[in-house]
Amino acid sequence: MKKTIIAVSGTANVGKPMTLARLGRQLLAAGATSATNVSGRDFNAIFTYETKKIGIQTYGDARRLVKNGLDGFLTMNCDVIAIASKGYGGTVKAIEKFANTHGYRVIWTKPYCVCDETISDNDIKDYSASHLKFMLDNIISTIL
């Protein structure tokens, strides 16, 4: 399995934290464990899932927050990291530098959104998180 960062990027108010928080709760529903309470919107948590360590940080609009989160996940030997990031600037540079230094690949993605409100934010973010979980399952099983 290739160590991987899933960077959920975008501008403010597109649902990065909402999507990643839902991913964490979907992992728990699928049998993962975590010592962190992930019922809220923002958290930094490590999950044990399918014998792998998965780090999820729902916030990341500042370079310092992203760097600190990545460093913490590295210390805990996370196999996969899912983290929020702006789509430009210091957060992107922090992720790329970390990945290059520590041998992680980066998969950049964005939260799903529907602009005409025909699907609720809750439903589309659940759907987006489900696809992230599917990707995570494929990474773990070495399909990706």
C-alpha cells in the first residue's frame, strides 16, 4: 500500500470540513475505532480501520494548521491522511512539501456541491464522503 494524502481542497464555505467529518463518521459506522469524539464539525482524529491508521483533519484553511496536522499524523505513523486545504497558497505548498519529504503521494479532490439546491447540503456531502471512503477502501486494498 502506498502511503497517501487525500487533500480535500477548495475555497471557503464549500464544505471541506463537512465532507471530512462525514467521512470519519462513515469509517466508524464501517467498524473503525478512534479515541477522538468525531460527532462535531471540526476534529483531528486517528482511526484504526482495516488494520491501517487513518488520520483525518477537517480544518485546514491556514498553512500552520495543515503543517501541524500532517506532522502529528506522521508521528502517529498514519498510512492515509485525509485533510482539508485551500486550493492555493501556503496550505498547498505545505502538503506538497510534506508529501515529497516523507514519501506520500497526494490525491487532490474537492467536496461535491449542487448550486441549484435540488440536493440538500447534507445529502451531497454524505455522497461525497461515501466516495472518499470508497477511494480509501481501494487505497487500503492496493487497487489504487
